[in-house]
Amino acid sequence: MKAKRKGIISVLCAAIVAATMLAACGGGGGSGPIGAGEHNIDKEWWTTTGEIVKDGDDVVFNNIEIKLATVVAGTDLAKFNTIVNRFNAEYLDRINIVPSSITEEEFNSQVAKQISNNANAPDLLMTHQKEFKSLADSKLIQPFNEAIEKSGIELDLDNYAAGLSKYSSLNFKDQQFTVPVDMHSEVVIYNKKLLGDNALPTNHAELVALCKKIALEKNITPIAASTHSASFYRFVFNTAILQNGGTFFDASNYKADWASAANMPAYKAAIASIRELITENLMKKQQSTGDALAAFLGDKALFYFVEPWSVDSVLNAYSGDKNDIGGASMSKWFAADPTKDCADYIYGDAHAFGISKTVTDISKKAAICEFVKWFSENTSAGVSWANAGHYSASKTLTENTSYAAENMVANYLTKFYPDIDDFQTMDISPYTYQYKSYLEQLYLAMITNNNASNDEADIIAYQKKVNDEIATINMM
Amino acid sequence: MKKYIKHIICAVSALAIVPLFTACGNKNDNAERTDFPEPTDKSSWQVASPDGSIKSDIVMNAEGKLLYSVKKGNTTVVDSSSLGMSISEDDFRLLDVESSDMKRITGSYDNKSGKHAVVDYDCNELTITLKGWTFYLDVVMRCYDDGYAFRYNVRAIDGSSGVMTVESENSEFALPENSVMWTQVYNPIFSWVTSFAYEDPYKRRRSDGVSVGEYLSFPTLYRVGNSEVYSLLTESELIGSGYYGSYLTAPDGKSNSGVLQTVMTPAGVQTDNDRIAYPFSSPWRIGITGDLKTVVESELTEKVYDDSESALWTPDDYEGSAEDYWDWVDPGVTAWSWLYQQKHAGKPYTTVAGEVSGIWHQENNAIHRDYVDLAAEMGWKYVLLDGGWNQDQTAAAEFMKYAHDKGIGVFVWCDALNSFSNGNADVLKTKLDKWKALGVDGIKIDFFDGQEAVGNKHQGEDVDTIKWYETIYQECAKRHMLVNPHGCNKPTGERRKYPNVINREGVYGGEKQNIPSSYTVMSMYTRGVVGPTDFTPMVKNMASSGASMIHNMALATLYESGTPSLGDWVSEYRDGTVKDYYSALKALHDDTVFLCGTPDRFYCAAIKMGDDWFVACINGIIESDVSFDFGFLEGGTYSANIYTESAKGATEVTKTTEPVTSSSSKTIKVFEDGGFVIHLRKQA
């Protein structure tokens, strides 16, 4: 079968369904979102059966099957499946991972229901880190702690990117609910021939100056980007907010505080930094994805904003010397004050592993730890995943010389993310979907204007919208 | 090739061999009675394969429930499992045994395309006729040396015809403990449809890990417990049955039990899908059973169609022999530009002669002429024009003439529903007439999965789609047109009834690109066993990872179909290292000999095409040394062109030549995603 028909997914509907379903998860111990701040677990909502069999220090696994549900569903799925197949081959007759891929929207609407009803529930979840808070609040996932302790299989969070591992507790005291997998964001690749002897910009002023110079010399629009594509506004705008010192919500009450005294200047500076690139004709507003790609492939753009999992295919499609394409970091590119620590931040998303509460057998829990550890430390798996555009969150890998020497890692991923501890995601909240959705709408509203005259009003308006929706969810 | 039929049916009195009535249940006569006696079976029967290695026992237990089991030697392949159907018009829980008959069915037929030029079939068939209130239910169980097959007949006692409502089919497969499966789980193409086109990869599963509502597709392979016995479950003779396509799932209340039940396809809206015409013969439920060699070499999916004369369809007004009716069907390798075009869509097209002529698009006949020239040069027989080919009818007709003048036939792409007003037979006939007049020799017909259906009919494998398949097969046959269904269901043996259905997708194929090699390996033991497979391999890997060049060469050799579509750019086939190899490939596999491998590691087989033999191996993840001997060769010395790769992910292959005989053996290292191929020509 050739091209398949694409349909329209109502993202908002999915979000409401998911939120409603989570809020209504009374069965199976679910309780819906709980208040902000750190919590103790007074009574465990998961159970453990059986005993771990060991041969010396090694756990003995006997044909254990683990159903893995993942939101990996795009061009990176084949590489993910290859990694799983490698694990299965190496652990033949001991552990077998059975992956199933679903979209993030389906994940939110289906998996929680499957776990809550214990009906065809996955054992292991691999989704974006931000999704796990709701699952933990609804008592649908269980921590790794007991399995790590009893199996002796180490999953030390100190070995993972600090900006990601800090979310593992999901605000439950002394609990490790998730293990980070990777990081991804919008990234920048550039044309070395067009850059010539110029240096890559290290802050916003240098970016503007360089682009103006190249635009004049080459008679091109130096930045190719689809400014209205989801990946651009999800990642670049949020990066700009963080680089200007902004935050996405008030951690004490989960409410969006975009119009607060602390955030309003950051949000305005964020949109201003992007808008300037458009008004100075350094980047086209609303350029189509195809046109942006064509401009870059045709040596008509210096920089190209792209999803990291597409870098491999862009390189394949480039008809010139692939070594002429390099990777750049957008660190400080949108910061009004490049001297602040936050100016280095890059906002993105991250996959993480979590265990369904329906897993009871301690041997299966240990097998899950074994797979997660293997995924975090196996060089071949890490390289495959890097070639799919996902930089490992595991320092065991990023500090591994074989991994670091791999072309995609050495020439691209480490350029995109010079310091993995500067990689940031949405902080812990059960409402990340709502923040993300309304931040996208806020961006689209503001970028439509060529000046800042209406920015404050937009920020106030969309802050109200997101908080109204959160209030509605809490009333269900 | 000489055609022969030796059709011997030995009708034997049921009482002469079976049933083995077990009416005496007093096995503990001397024991003190402390409880009620064990309930005893009402009746029991047994049928065995001709060589006696496969036996099926069927019982009607004390409650009147029909159960069966299957053994291969001393190994239980299917534990006691339910049989039967439930219909609204009768109560099949209260059946009387009317009769039972045993007969031997044996014969052979010639393949137009398949794994062997000639296929022998031989089985014992037990038919148990059970009588309800208004219907007979026949349970037909066959045992072949390479597996078993069963089906149901439902017919009115008064001989009338009509429509019944199927409440459920109760066929179950209780897989023995510790069995491991390789199966393709039903997974809709998109979240907003239920359509499924059998294009998901196969995965290894524990048999006791299936939940109610989790649907496994046919075919599904399993290894029996910890034995070396394998069994591949599938269905056959679906086309023409009036039934829907089926899947396997855990029966209600039996999640994670290892028991699988045959159920209606989960794809589609299922409007009136349970309304089935009678008299009715269900599709066969088949278990191809034996060691891996037996399973992968088997053509049981097609053998159940019995002898060639009655199996082959002919129009009602046709009076000649059935075999003569189909003598126009001509298998052949096919050149196909669409897959390579995807890398260059919209860019200027430079012909092989070096001239810029239009852009990369299927309406550009300059592209197709280059592929026709390639096909003619390589000794292939067809070119395939994909979506967009028919925007200029005059140019299309000119192109068809160009191809035919060079002895090359032409396939064209169409949409199973959109091209024919959502399944309108009159539109189908009109368009086929028009295309035939243009010079079209066959159609690659896409999107049977229902994602483009308008309304609730023609979705997936509902009864309307199954009938639509057959309408298309028949109308194409009347016009001497070949059919290559894409976006379709699994093969169910239709090639035996409609030899023009010469190829089929329904596979996790080359268009996916970046294909994990473990999936191609598993597909050889599963999907590739049951019928033609249009995988569409390239020469060079299209992506930066996955199947290597040598792996692709092996795929082009191993996947069997009547019109294998080869998808790379013309110059790749003209490369001096591989040209001789690709030009020697044929569509019909005269013989297939499994050499070694397992579904989790690699697959290696010898294929005979014409006078030449090919050995091809595809490897999955783990590097290993593959050892085999050439015992499949006839006498004499062969010149072996051996193609290997030097390292993982190699983009080139190395060719060496050496003499071998049937007493030779060889060990070749295979890398991740790699393999090897050998072309053997008998020396004069």
C-alpha cells in the first residue's frame, strides 16, 4: 500500500478525554490529580508477588515477556524496533520485549484506561516525561525502588542528565517513578559553505549580525524555518521563554503565571527575539515545511530549524557533500541577557520509562529494570537511537568514547546540546498538556503581529484560558 | 511442463477405520465408589495423516460439546480445544451424530507460481455430520503429512438455501504450555480508523500472554512447548466462502490461558457482517505442522483446494478444460519505478540516454520506457506503472505499444474502491474494458483495507470486501488480466482458484524503508509461507540502516510471487557485479529447500528457478557463521557465483566463483542486517 490518507486529530478533544478519564479514575485505586508540592506515599497502590532467583549476583530470567507501550511512532519507530529486536536477540529465552506503538493522544486516552481496568495493560510505558505525573497521581504507575533494591540492578539517577532526572520522583518523597531515556527538541543545522570563515553565533546579537551579513552577501533569507509548524512553536518559543528567565507555571499551585511580574518580561522578550528575525527579513513568516527544506537543500539558507529525527533524512537528501552540513546549538540565541545562566537552556521533550501498577511479579519488575538499564548503557542501542535523532539522557553513554565518536553524536547531537544538564523540559505538573496547548496558541497569536503592542494582552488572555481549563478539569 | 492429475479418492466406511467409540467409562470398576462416575464422552473419532505422523482426535463430550486435539508423533500440538459454530437459526449445543465418513484425497497439480513447480497433496479426511433441529453441521477434519485442516459445512436439512446469522465460531486452538509464537498483532493503520492491511511486523510472543480483545492475525506461527515442532495457523479458501476474514484472540474469560479462538475481523464497522448465506462451507482453519523445514516448504494453504480441475474457477458459460482456461497466465519478474521515484519526486528526470525529459512522476513515460528497456534486457516480463500513470490516455496507449513491442507486459495501479465507485461492479467492468483496450496486462489494485471506504461496507475483511475481491478476480480473468492486490489481507490460497491473482502485498514491505532485518527474517517463517509476497526489494538499501545490499539481494530471491516487483533504479541492475544475478531470477520457484535458520536468527534456503539453483540467506541481529551443504543439487558440477558482504551495513557486495557438487558444504559469515546469495549453474 502506498501513501495513506491522513486525517485530522482533534488534539483538544483528546486532551479533554484524557484529563476527564484521569480525573475519573476511581477504579483500581486511581484518584486523579493531587495537589502541588511533595507528598508521602502512605499506602502503596501496587503489589509485589514472587521471589527473585539469582545465580550469584545475577538475576535469572526465564522467558519473561514484557509488553511495552511507546509513543515513538514516527520515522524513528523502525530504529526503536531495531533496538528492541537487538535486546530480544541478546536475551533470547530470558526476556522478550513486545513493543506496541501508539500516538501520544492515544496513549493518554487508552493506556490509563487499560491499566485502570487491568485489561490488556502494558507492563512498561515509554512516553514523554511530562505525562507521568498524571499517571502517578492517578495511582497507575509504580516506582522502580523495590525492583532495584531486590534485583541489585542499578538505575542511579546521578548517571542521567540533571535536568531530566530531577523529575523522576514526580513529587513523591524518596520514590523513583521514571528513568529518563533521551532528549529531543527543535535543532539547528547549518551550511558550512555559506558560513564560510564566519563564526557560529553564540548569542542573539551575533545571530542577527551574522544573518544580516549573509543575507546581504548571498542574497538569501538566511534562516529556513517553518515558523508555524508545531515543532517550531513547541520547542523554539519555549526555549526562548526559558532563556529569558521565564517559567511555565507556579509550582506551588500548578496555575499558569505567565503574566506575573517575573514572567511577563520573559515572555515578551521571547516573542520579541523571534519576531525580530522575521521583521529583519532574516526568516520568513509562515514558510511551509517543504519550502524551508527546499531552501536549505538548495544552498539557499544558512540555518535550518528541524526536528532531530529528520536530520538523518535531510543529510541523505542533500545532494552536495554531507560534510558541509553541521550542527549548531541555539544556546543563548533568544536571550535578551546572554550572561544569565538560564540563557544556555534549551527546551525540549524527553522520553522516560515507567512501570504499570498492574505488574506484580518481582521477576518481571526486575526484567524491566534489566531492559531499562540495557537501553541506557548499551552502546549499539545508544548509537541506533542517536541516529534516530535522540540524544541519550544517560551519562554512561554520553561519556562513552565509542558513543561520543559516532558521527551523529559527534557532529550533531553534541553540537545541539553542548551540556546535557542545560536541557530542560516542562516541570512536574499534571497539566503539562494544557500549558503546552495554550502556549502554542499564545505563540501563534503573538507572532501574527509585527510589533509588541498587543503582547501583554495576549499573554494575559491565554493565561486566563489555560487556568480556566485547569479549573474545569478539577471540577470534574 | 507436463501436467498430470492422479486423483484418487478412497471412500472408506467410517466404521472400517473410525470412529473409536469409547462408550465404556467404568475404568475404576473395582474402586470404592465415593462419588458420581466420571462423565464419559458420547462419541470419539480419530483421523491420521497418510504417514501416520499427525493425528487428530475429536470427541463429543458428555455435555455434547465438540472438542479436538492434534498430535505430531508424541508431541501434542493442540490441546483439547473447542470446535463448532453458533447460529441464531438453530441450537448446535444439541446435536445428534448423524454419520461419519473417512476418505483419502490425493493428487497433484502444477503451479503457475509458488514454491514448487508441481505440488502433491495427500490426506485423510474425516467428515462428521451432526444433526440439529433444522440444519446439519459437518465437521471436516483433514490430516496431511505436513499439517491438519478443518472446516465446517452448514446446510439446511430440507435442502433449502437462505441466510443465517453466525453468532460465533467456536474454533479454538489450545496451545501447549510454554509455547512461543511469532505473530502479527492487529493494529489499525491510523487512530481514527479500524483499517488493517497486514503490514505490521511479526513479533515473538508467549502463547499465554494474549488478552481478550487483543487480536492476532493469520498466519501465526508457534513452537510447541520446548519441542522442535512448529505449527503455523492460518485460514484458506476464504474467497468464495461468503464468510468474513478471521483473527485469533483469547476467548472470553481466558486471557493469558494459551487458548486462542477464531473470531470475526475487528476491522470495519461490521454491518450485517454476521449474515452468511447457506448452504455454507467455512474457510479452512489450518495448522501447518512439523519441523521448520516442513513448515516453510509447505503449500498446505493452497493444497486444501484439492484437485486442479475442481479447484480452478471458470465462467459459467465456459465449456473447455479449466486448466486450458488459465493457460494465458504467465508469471515474470517485474520492473517498478515508484519506490525509487520517491527519492526524486518532482525533480527533473534524466533518461538512461542522458537527456532531461520531464520530471520524476508516474505520468512520465520516459521513465517507464527506461524500465521497459531494462526489463527486456534482463529477461523480465513486466513493468508496473503506479498511481498517476493514466493522466494522458493517448500517451499511455503509446507507451503500452512500446512495451509490448519489446515483449514486456504492463501492470497499472488502481484503487480497489475509489477507482470503481466504492465497489461498483459495472464501473469495474467498464474500466477494465477500457484499460484492456489500452493494452494493460494486469492491475496492482490497492487499498482493500477499507481506509477509503465510503459508508459501512467494504471495510477490511468484511463479507462485502471478500466478495469484492472475488468479483475483481473473475472480471480480470475474463479479460486475461493479472491481479496484484495491495493494501490487502493475507493470502488464503486464492491463487489455486484464480491463478491470475499472481502476487499480493499484505506484508511489512520494502516501502517502509529502514526495515529491521529481524522482521524480514520472521516474515520468512510466517507471512512468506502462505502465499505470494510482494515485498518490493531494492538493490541498495534506501535508508541509512536496516537491510543491507546483500540482504536485499537475498530478499529478491527468497520472497515468492508470480510477479516479483524489483524497485531500484535501472542502472543498479545493470551493474556488472549483480546484473547476471538479477537477470537469472525467475518468478516461478521450481523447488524450495529450507537449509537452516530459526525465526529469531536467520533464514537460509535453496531455490530452484529453471535449471539454476540459488541459495539465499538473510540474517537478523546476531552475527554468526551459517553452515550448510549442497545436498539438494542433482549430480554433476555446478559453477557457484557467491555474493557476500565484507562488513556490517556494506553498500557493496563481493562476488567470487567456485565449483561445487552435491557433496560440497560451506560456511559463510553473516553480519547484522546482512546475509549472502549464491547462484549455481550446472556446468556442461
